Amino acid sequence: MDYKANLHKMLKPRSVAIIGASRNPGKVGNVILNNYLDGGYDGKLYPVNRNADMVSGLKAYKSVLDIHSSIDLAVIAIPAEFVPAAMEECGKAKVKNIVVVSGGFAEVGATELQDKMVNIANKYKIPTLGPNCLGVMDPRARSDTMFLPTYKLSKPKIGGVSFVSQSGAVGSTVLDMIAKEGFGLSKFISYGNAAHIDEVDIIDYLMHDEETKVIVMYIEGVKHGREFFEIARKATLKKPIVVIKGGQTAAGAQAASSHTASLAGSYESYDAMFRQAGFSIAKDLSELVYLAKIFASEPLPNGKRVAVITNGGGTGVLTTDAISANGLDVAEYSEQTKKELRKCMPSIVNIRNPLDMAGDADSKRYSDAMSAISKDPNIDMLIVITLFQTPGADSSVAAKLISYKSAMDKPMIVISTGSDYTEMHKIMMESTGLPVYDSPNAAARSLAELLKYAQYRNAYSKK
Amino acid sequence: MDYKANLHKMLKPRSVAIIGASRNPGKVGNVILNNYLDGGYDGKLYPVNRNADMVSGLKAYKSVLDIHSSIDLAVIAIPAEFVPAAMEECGKAKVKNIVVVSGGFAEVGATELQDKMVNIANKYKIPTLGPNCLGVMDPRARSDTMFLPTYKLSKPKIGGVSFVSQSGAVGSTVLDMIAKEGFGLSKFISYGNAAHIDEVDIIDYLMHDEETKVIVMYIEGVKHGREFFEIARKATLKKPIVVIKGGQTAAGAQAASSHTASLAGSYESYDAMFRQAGFSIAKDLSELVYLAKIFASEPLPNGKRVAVITNGGGTGVLTTDAISANGLDVAEYSEQTKKELRKCMPSIVNIRNPLDMAGDADSKRYSDAMSAISKDPNIDMLIVITLFQTPGADSSVAAKLISYKSAMDKPMIVISTGSDYTEMHKIMMESTGLPVYDSPNAAARSLAELLKYAQYRNAYSKK
């Protein structure tokens, strides 16, 4: 985009026109309108449909020009060839923002049609998202332009993570994954071909958005590399950015070009830029989710010494491996901690880190260990392994951990691996802000990225 | 173990004595007995308890010597100091196998007590598993010596994967993870300190076991390196072995030594041995599970050319990246396939690999694509991405994929990422033997390991 625009009303519109609001269930425009109705949106809704007087119980308009009211957001869901004309009408009606969900532009070679779209957006100075995208979602504003059936997709809770995705498919699957996690969503922005609004505009908005604590991005290609780098460097001094790049390999880059018409470029240069800008780089979607989780809940650590307490020896061994492999240190307890642990642990427990409390560890033993370890000045971060398959582990252990967490000023995370009974306790702990990881590697890698970001902030904030 | 023994009756006992079968709910011996009763075990059960006449409604015996019947398996769950005496009685009573679940031996420095145990096992030639272990489970035989409360742990279905774990904690969490997967369990063997029966004996048994298609192992240390290597090389010519090593780093190795008294040794030498023996090496527990999954269901591929069909462009891009990063090739369609696809795909679909069929792809489009691609001789393996969040994807797509899978002689797997609606379809597909992966990396890495194993088999079977 050539000028700076405030995306606030695009994300929190008080009035939405849906151009192409069909009466036909399953059609994109119909799904979008009904998602607004079912989602409890309490602003004004204007279906626009040339051939109907009413859609889903609402008065329909032939054109946005017939609405004669202020429109914060027009969502356009009609065949590509009709989009420019609809945008002209939006311009004349002084619509404040446009989201074009329709595909059929540069990604299929129709670059002229896309240029035409951009010219109209510039002429009327209307920030326009898309085309070829899912649009925006803001759970606080109950605004959601995604044309996906709600029963197929669990929606995340309200929270501090904003997720920006060039791909609609990746966007919707990650949202669905996030719904299973304890952290919630601030904004979702799917920007497709980035014809007008691009990643630079979006970061510029989100870095100042107080509801956004963490920015998470799926990027296939960046249009304005220099501007992107500049804004990204400023943003990471305010909040963490986690990124995954589509098109990391030659074959992947080729696939990306036919997907969002992106010039994926060499991954090495992206990778270098991301690192210099202080991004956390995810290699897989599951990594994207678990890195978002650590940044959403944990304070930044002061050092790399990790303590591990566990009720499963083998998982303690694997976690120790993961800590070392990720460049962190296995902490050495202070003499005071050793003394306290010797006093309260049964004789079969070796007083060392990781502290293997054995399979019969119950909430009393967890509590004793937490009490000794949590205040040790030689420890920067804490991993608590709780395998809920064991005889001693139950909800009272989870409750104890939650209460210690609330008093901790260091990063503290849990590893629990398993099925239904474990999942229940994960929900319990995460709902209070105690993040739970299902594998030693995910846990250690997340802490390592948290530390890296802390060091980046320390190094560059002072300059 | 110094002699070769048949573990068949340990895993499929027709009569089980539980030494230490307490009347006290929650006590290890009580949990084991009740798990046999609740699990529908239909062999003979003999509780052994010095202080009770009845336990859980069964006649109890003061000693195994009082039973006067053939005993296939004695499970010993009493304090360590009393174990040798109980084993002596087992010897005199001609018990055929022993599992010592009790801890308190070499792992806490009590090596003499452990040596005493081993001497008795050798004197009477009774194959003895443990100590410090969870013992064995065979879902076909409904035999299960694990002392874990059943409500905390989902149990896997019956299937072809045998899981051997030196750690009980890792064992139980992996079993719980496997319960969510479509593939089932043949045997579970937790062998703890490996004082008598060790990994060599176990592989020797499982490689000949017809119910076992895949062997999966968690190992902290191997006692007899040479013998292990020899038996492992023979075993991998019959069936795949997937392994994860605890104690890969110096810090992890130290943790392992206080866990199962294992000399973890240098990981480099283990890694080299595992590779030479044709193992698939997992780096994390989740990898262990998804590698087990591919070997449990898929035929070995003839080459490395992968075709991808998708209803989500971005996930197609990430999958292409993952294919390249894992050393596989993005297949080039035959002319015949291109012709067929051009005929049946809508004009917006680029006829290339990955085939991005767009977000409105329904079962008809999936079926058309499968029909053209599945018989292409230029394709060795097939990844079908089905994002169930999209408008066109529903159970009829899953049903179509299942029917194509049943006629395929090449590896074919699905990537579906998401929450409840996706999970439902995963269960549907996996129950018919169509494996579903939740990430591009997991899918591509699994296919790459499958190919590596195929190449190993090809290279060494001929020698």
C-alpha cells in the first residue's frame, strides 16, 4: 500500500456490507453473512445482492450505493470479473475498508484484473485486503469474514496471539489447532495475494495494537523486502514475531508461485533477514503453534539454566537430552536447595537435576520439590514433567502446579504426554496460563527460542 | 540372559501368580490383580499374599509353593529385599517365567541384591524380566502386568506394533499416545534394569513372532553391544525396527545412569550401530509414534517420487518443502496423467504436482484426481492433503480416499490438520488402514524413512 492506513475499522467494524450475500446455502457470500449472524455480531449488517430483497431475514441492497449509511467494511465475494465494478461503487459510497475474498487474480495469471483492482483502491484510498484470501477475524469484535462452515472449525478463545497468514488453508488449519490450546486469539488476518495491503501494513498495525502480545505469520513471499525488514525490526523490539516460510526449497518456491503469485526468493536470504529482525523461525506448523504458546504466556528468562522435576525417569532423560541439544544448560542446584530436597524427598530419590521423584510422586511430593526449587537463584527456567498415567498424579498435582505458577516470575512449563486423562489436565492447567507441552523437544526448543528472543531484546533495546 | 528361552508363555500365560497381591486398593499388587480381572483375562489367576485368605474374591495362597499347579508367569510386586526369597520359591514351584516389577535394585546402587536375583534366575533357568519395570502386556492374550490405574491410560487396540521400553514412564505414555492412533499393539515389554532378560533376548523373540510387524524401542543403554548388533541386523531383514535412544547427550547419559543404571555410552557410536543395523531412528516421542504408524500400514516403495494432491495451497507448499528437505522428489506426471487431469479438473486448477484442487474440492474432484494419479507409473508414493475445514471436504471425501487406498499397492498417506471435526475423520480413515498425519514434516519424514528401510532391505537381503 502506498500510504499509511489505520486498519482498526477493518478489524473492528461497526457496519459490514457483504457484497455477494447469496440466499443459496453453501455459497461463499451466504456462509459469511450467516457466520456474522450466528457469531453474535452486534454492529450493522448489509447484505448486497442484485437479485433479492431479503437474505437470511435481513433487507438486501442492490448496491452499496443504496445503503446510504457509513460502512466500515465491505466484504466482496463475487466472481473476479465483477470485483472492479463493485469496488468502484464502494469508492463512491465512501466505504472505509474492503476485503476481497474472491480468487481468480494474479494467482491464475490475471494480473491486469488485479492491477485494475489496486488502481481503484488507490484512487479512493480504501485499504483493501486480498484478493484470494479468507479475510479477517477479531473474536473480541465478533467480526469474522471467513467463509468456512463453523461446525468444521473450532474457533480459538479470545487472547493475545495475532495470526497473519498469506494462505487461507494454512490459516484455517492453524486456527483450528489453536482452538485446542489454552492461549487465545487477538486477530486473524489472511491476506492472500497482498495486492494492496501487504505484510508491511499489517505488522505496522499489529505492533501498535495493545490487544496483540505475539505476532505469528505464515509467509510465502515478501513484496517490499527493505520496508518489511525495517518495520519487522521495530516490531520485535515491542513484541515477539514467530514466522514460518512457505517455499523454503526450490520445489516449494515453485509451488508458492502458483499459489499466491509469490516470488518466494532464496530461503537463505529470507532466513538471514528473519534472524536479523529477531524473529523466531518455525520449521513446521506444530512448531508455529508451540512457539506462539510460550511467547503468549511466559516472562522472558534471565539465563539458560533449566531445572527439571519429573515423575517419570525416562522422560526426564529425554528432556535432559533436549535441553542440551537446544543449547540450554542443566542447572546445578544451590546448596540450600540440595539441603531442602534431602530433607523432604524419600530416600530412593537422587538429589540431582533432573529430579526423578519416581512414579508414586503425589501432590505433596510435587509441592515439596517446587517449594525447594522455585526460589533457587541458580535456576532460570523450570520444566515440570507430570505423567498422568502414574498412580500418584491426579488433579491435585495440577492444582498445586497452578498455584506455584501464579507466584513464579521465571518461565515455568509442564510436559504431559498422553490421551484423554492427560488432555483433561492439560486443559485445566492451560486455562490458568500454565503452558503444557506434549514432548521434551517441543518444551526445550520453546524455552530456547524464548531465551534467544530475550537476548535479542537485551542487545538491541539499548542501542 | 545366558541361554535362549522362549518368552511365549511370559506374554501369553495361561496361569498367572501375583506375588504381593494386596487387598489394599492402590497398592501395586492389588492394581495388577484387578487389571487382570477387569481386563477379561480367561486363564488361571493365583493371588499370593501371606496375610490373607481371599483377595478380590479369589482364593489367596501364602506362597507359590502352595498352588500345586503349573504357573506360566509369576509377577512379583513386593519390596526389593524380599524378592530373592520369593524367586527361590518360584524356582522350587517350577514357575516358567518371572516379571519383577519392584524397584530398589541396581538403579539405587543395590547391585548385590540384583546379582542375587540373577543367580536364582540362572540356577532355576527361569527367564526373568526386570526388576524396576512395568512388565508385559499382550492385548490378544488379555494379559497385562502394568500397575497403572486403567482410567488414567487409554489402552491401544490389537495390532502389529510391538513396543519395547527400558523406561516404564516412557512406555506408558507412548502406549497412551498410541491409543489415539489407528494402528494397534501386538506386545508391550517394559524391561527396566535388564538384569536377566535383556534387549537381545527380546528382539530374538519378537523377530520370530508372527503377530509383530514392527518393533519399536526406547533404549537407554545396551549391555551386550556385539550380540545386540548381530541380532538387530538379522531382525531388520525380517521386519522394521524404530528406535529412540535416551541419553543422547552427556547430560542425558548422566540422567540415564541414575534411572536404569545404564551406561549410555557415546551417542555417536549408538547412532552408527543403529544405522548399520538398518534401524529407523526417532528424535522425539512423537516421531517414534508416527514412524511406527507408517511401518504398520504401508507397503515398501519402489522409488522416491512423491505426488501430492491438496485442497489447500499453502499446505501444498509446505508439503513440497518437506518432501525436498527429506530427500524425496516431487514427481513429474506422465503425459497420460496430465491429459486426464486437464479433462477432469476445473480451469482454475494448474495441472502440476502438487495438484492444488482449491478449497471447494469435493469428493468428486478428489475421486477424479485419484483416478488419474494413482495409476501413474512415474509416481512411487502419494500424499493426499485433506483439510476438513474447507467447504467441500466431508465424510464422502474420506470414504473415497479409503476406497482408493484399498486398491493401492504403493504407499498412500493423508495429511489432515485440525481439531474435533478433523479428528473424527482421522479415526474414520485410520480404522481402515489409511494413515493420517497432522503435519507436512511428519508425513514426508515418515515416507523418507520407509524408503530408506526399503533400500536397506534391498541392499542386504541379496547378500
